[in-house]
Amino acid sequence: MAPSSSNFPDTRFTLIRRLPNAEDLAAWETFVSIYVPVICSFALSRGCSTDQTALLAKSAMIRVAEAISDFQPNEDQPRFRDWLFSLVMEELRRKHPDLALDSHEIPRDGQMARALADAGEEGPVGQWNQEYRRMAYRRAVQEMELEMADTPAWEVFRRTILESEDPESVAAELGMTLGAAYLARSRVLAKLRERIAAIEIDWESGAAQLSERFSDEST
């Protein structure tokens, strides 16, 4: 029997709500495990060395801890991912200004949301959004694997999509028709897309709740 999804590490808004407790090391470790890979991949894509990347990720996490109370989600402000991007870019400019240069100037604060919308997928904005989507994809796959690991549908998806095996051979080995294998795979893909969207929404709403809690405690 596949493990329940409730056994999966708490990586959504309930996790973020725990972060104000500095003694909750498990929460911070999980939070770091989610976002540091994104920051590191982004830094490497900008040309940082391995050592530079590690230092940038560390300083970015420190900035998050210091500045989360400044994040106020509303229609005129950026999403959490964009707010985090602005912090990472500020650290990159401060430490390695040559690696932060791009044809698109990245504004700060309230102009960030509009800049991200206008810039599309080019330059550092595109690289950041790509790494963020990869993060959500990896989390979604991990969650669904826990839920569906023992099912034929997941086996088809894992072997034909994640491991690039021949669909016809996989279907024959599992005792399925090729059509049934394709149908099972398409259903898993549909669920995966829904899960990715849900993860992104939950992370955004969680960041908002974290910001509100920091603001309440500072008054």
C-alpha cells in the first residue's frame, strides 16, 4: 500500500506558518530544502561558481528571515516568488554585479510585478521562473509518487515519462494494451498539472499568512 500523502514533509502554507518560531528547526530545514535549490540553480545559470552560489543562497535565506515582514501581498505588490526573486537579485547585484547585468533592468519593490509581466521569459526573470516551476514539478512528482507508487498508472508514467522507456514495451510488460497505457499516463499527467498549480497557490497563500503573522508580532 502506498504511503499516505499526509506522510509527505509539510512543504506548503502550514510549513511557512511555522517559520516565525526560530526554534522550529524542522520547519526551517524543510523551507530551505524547497527554495535553496531554486536559488542555487538560478545562480549557476547566471554564471556563479559553486562557492559563490552557496554564499548567495545563504545570504538570500538570511534576507528572507529579516525581511519577510515587509512582504505585503495585494494587487499592487508582487507574488512571493517575485518578492523572493527581488531579494536574490539584490544580493546578486551586491556580491557579483557583473553577473546581475542583463538587457532588462530589474526594478524593485512595487514595480516588480509589472516588470515581471512585461519581461516575459527573457533574462534573469525567465531563468528564475523556470527554476521555480521545476521546484513545483519536483514536489508534485514526489507527492504523487507517495500516493500512487503501487498503481499501474504510476508505473506507466514513471517508466515512459520519467525514465523515457518505450511505451509499447512497458504496456506489454504490465499486461496492458498500448491504448490503456496511454490513457493511464494521460490521467496521471492531468493530475500532475493540477498538483503543480495547487502547490504554487499554496506556497503563495502560505507566504501571505507568514507575512501577516510577522506583522502582528511586530506591533
